[in-house]
Amino acid sequence: MRTEHITLTAGDAEVDVLPGNGGRVGGLRVGGTELLRQGERFGCFPMVPWCGRIRDGRFRDGAEVRQMPLNAPPHAIHGTARDGVWKVARHTDAETVLTYDLTEPWPYPGRVTQLVALTPDSLTLTMSVETYDASFPAQIGWHPWFNRNLGDGGEDVRLDFSPAWQEERGDDHLPTGNRIEPRPGPWDDCFGMPGGVDVTLTWPERLELKVTSREEWVVVYDEQEAAVCVEPQTGPPNGLNTHPRLVTPLEPLEATTVWRWTRP
């Protein structure tokens, strides 16, 4: 794993970007306090060209069935780009652009571009998938691991969001296709927010962080002791089969999430 990293700064906010480790955001510090869980597989990684699990690692593209490696048996999970080395296309003090060329085991040529832009009170992540060749289904999303507790004796984070529905989760951790009334956590579940993702994380008396996106799907995972995940994405888990978004030479797939914080 390459250890190259880029640090962006704006005001008292700092972001570490790790091109050699899947193009992930390795850290986000506000006033010196780290908000993301640390470690090689944590931080916030891009999920592309699919999000969450694909049932049995298989998806259909027209009449053809494609098989992805089962990296979370019996399923394939979280795309391929998080395991790759990204290239730095542009870099300034508060902004960087990374690119990743899709390659095997993904069967279609394409390019992913990710913009990471920092201001003193926000982080904006924008990603696109484009092709100049055959069209293909794809998804875009982000998988941040927010620290449940910021230390110094403070309270654990509180989550606040008002989804229109929850995707019923089957025993295989995939949506069954039924939409149900949102249930209390703990969660490893996908929710629908037709007006756009809007989730607030509050560390009482420390910091409030709002995760927003124009996309209508968000997975919330809070079953681990150390961290909680709020994952905006362009479709639900197994979405390459149930809710495909097509990337064509004329229409790339694009998505953005903004994290904005305030302090008391």
C-alpha cells in the first residue's frame, strides 16, 4: 500500500487525502479534533463503481451476467476503487482532484474523478464516472467512519434524520424490495430520503456535523463500538440489479456530498 498523502487546510480544518490507499479521506480534523476513525481501512473511502453489497457478486447488464469477486462472501461489496491507487490530477492548499481508471475485475473501461474541497466549515466530495466506450451500470457513494466519541470525556455522537422509508433488510443483509416504516437502531440499513440526504451528527457540547447530498439514498451503520457510518449513495445496496444508473459516453454519473460543521 502506497503511503503518499496530501493534507488540505482551511482555517483550523485539516483533511488528509490518501491517493495510494483507494483515494480515501484518511482524516478530518476540526480545531485539532479528529472526526474520522483512523486506520488503513477506515477514514472515508469512495464506493465505486457500486455501493454496498451485490447479491452473490453478480449483476446483469442486458443479456449478460457479470461476476465480481466475493470479497464479503457470499457477496461482493463496496466497489473496486477503494483497493486501487489513484492519481493526483490537481492540488492546491484546500482542494485536490484525483482520478482512477476502472480496470479488472470491473469489466468496462471508464474513469472516476473525485474532487475533495475544504473550507473552514465544510468538506465537499464530488465524484463522477465517465466512459468513452461501452455504456454500463454503476453507482457512486462514500463510506465515512465517524468516531463515535471525540474523547476528553465527552458524550457519544447522536444521529438525527427523518427518512421517508427504510428498505426492509433480509437475512442476507440486502434489501428485500419492500419499503417499511423507519425502525429504531442499531442499523446496518438503507433509508430513502427523496428530498436529498440530510443527516445530522451531534457530539454534545463539542461539534455538530450535517451530511447532505442531492441523492436520495443513505446507508446508516452504527453496529460498531468505535464508529458510526453515514453513507450517501446513488442507489441502494444491490442497486446494480435493482436500481441501475447507466453511464454512457454522453451521460456520466455524478454525485456530491457536503459535510458542514458548527461548534457551540
